Amino acid sequence: MSLTAKLILSPVLVAQAIGARSRLPRLPEPTGERAGVVGRGQVLRQVLLLLRALIDWWVQRIDGPEPVRPGPGPQVEEIPID
């Protein structure tokens, strides 16, 4: 749809919106105390962490194995067992 047509028809859309809003019934507020938990933040966080781990694994698999670096290995200290 061209910009000219949108500009010409925009007052019609606004009029329809105002008419629809005026015809909507207004519902009363519910009785009782407001209580409860909103959202599922912990579940969403776990899903996002899982998705991140999967993407990291996939990218690492595409890049190939890490190159082996020559040099001394980790230093291990012997602890006597008595």
C-alpha cells in the first residue's frame, strides 16, 4: 500500500479505533486481595542457560578441537597418605 493511501485512510482507522473503544464494556475490578506470582523467571533463566550451553558446544564443535600447546603440564604436589 502506498504512503499516500495510508495517509488518506489513517483518519478512518482512528475513527474506527475510537468507536470500538467506546463500545467496549467496562468490567468491574475483581473482589478479593491481589496475590500471586507473576512470571516464570527461574524456568526462563534455566532455558536460556541451556540454550547458551548448546550454542557454545555447537560452535566449539564447528571450530574443531583446541590445538595442543607444548610445554610443561600442571604442577602436581604429592601429599603423603598416613
